[in-house]
Amino acid sequence: MIRSHRRKTVLAAAALMATTALLTACQGNADGSTESGGAGSSAAASNAKGTSDAKGKSDSGTGGADSTKSLTGGGSGGGKEVSGTWFGNVSYLAPGKYTVSDTKGTEQAFFTSDDTDIEGAGEICGDAGGQAATPCSEAELQAAAKKGVSATVKLEKGIAISIVEDHSSSEGGSDSGTDRPADIHSGELGYLAPGKYSLDDNGSTIAFFTATDTTINGNGWICGVAGGKTKHCTEDELEAAAKKGGVRVVVDLDNGTAVTIDEEHN
């Protein structure tokens, strides 16, 4: 009986030891799994962050490129690539860069190029008493613009196509008591009758005629597209624009007849 009891006790102890060993092993495996899972989670989180960081850098880089592109676009439009004709005082800003200011004080910056046609009549270059304009150099324009010179400037996308000095400004000529040259006028275009128009500039009005060989140039108001290249217009288009009103032009007159009519900046 005693032997049987001892045997049961031994067996119970052995079972207890086996159970304890099994529980210890399970605990160890659980801890290992937890640690392994934690490491896996950390690695996954690290990878996700790395991907996120890489994406963020990529997005930032893309954004930077877009910003640069936008600034570049803004820079080229910031100069506002204008087209049209300006009549006023030309001043020097920097090599190849000038401004032209009209009688209303509106100032427009522009650039010159190797193809810019520069013509003088005594101030930029040439002889004030001459009948024809004289081709001038960029250096001569720069010297005259540093002092200020009156000229008609035609622009296409911010680049001067031509800069023509006002002939009578060199002669000291004037019109109606103003400092306007006698042969070039600017103002708001008005319609009087077929082939007859008016220019109104701050209350001073003059009448003029057109002829079959009058050159009419538009940049979106008389004809053409605003901001586009200068386009030759018809007499009908000029008449329609004059009747509508609100269009400023620069007119080169010869004995009361328009030689050229250019849209002024509008």
C-alpha cells in the first residue's frame, strides 16, 4: 500500500515536472514570437517610413520642379510678353533693356535684339535736318536712351521690332502747343466719315484721312489676336473699331493723311 502510494507520488511529480517543462518551452516560444513579431513590425514600419520619406522627397522634388517651371513661366510672362506700339519717351534700364513711357505715364519695359530696327533723326543718330531716318547702332540707342529720347516702339512678345525716333522732336517741332511731334500723333480713334477719322488725346482732337496705301496694323483691337504678332488690317476693320470706340492708335501723318496706323497698347 505504501509502495503504491510512493509510486503515485513519483508519477505525479514526474507529470508536474513535465508540465512545467512544457509550459516553460511554450513561454519561450511565445516570447520569441513576440520579439520576432515586434522586430518584423519595426522593420515594416521602418520600410513604410522609408517609402513615405522617399515618396515625400520625390513629391517635394516634383513640386520643386513644378515651382521652378511656374517661376520660369511667370518670369517670361512677368515681363508680360506684350505686343503693340508705344509712342513716348525711351529710357535706358540695362544693356539690351529699355522702357517706353507714354503721355499718360504708363511705362513698359522691353528688350532689343540683333534684329531690332533702330532709326534715328538727330537724337539717336543721323541728321536732324535729313529727310530720311538713319539706321543706328545699339550703342547709339543706349547713349540716347540714357538721356531720354522720343520714339515710336513696336513690340512683339516683349521684343522691339523697331524703334523709330520722332523726326520733329529733333527739330523741336510741336503740335497744338504740346510737345507732340507734328507728324506722329497718338490718341483714341474716332470715326467721322468713310475714310475720315479723328484722334482724341486728353481733349485735343485732330482729324485725318486714310488712303488706299495706308498701312493699318492691329494687335487684337482693330484686327489680329491680343498678344500675338502684328497683323495687317483692312479699312473695314479700322472703321468698325473706330465706331466701337476705346481703341488707342499711333498715327504717322503726311499732310493730314495717315501713312501708318498702329494700335497703341490698349
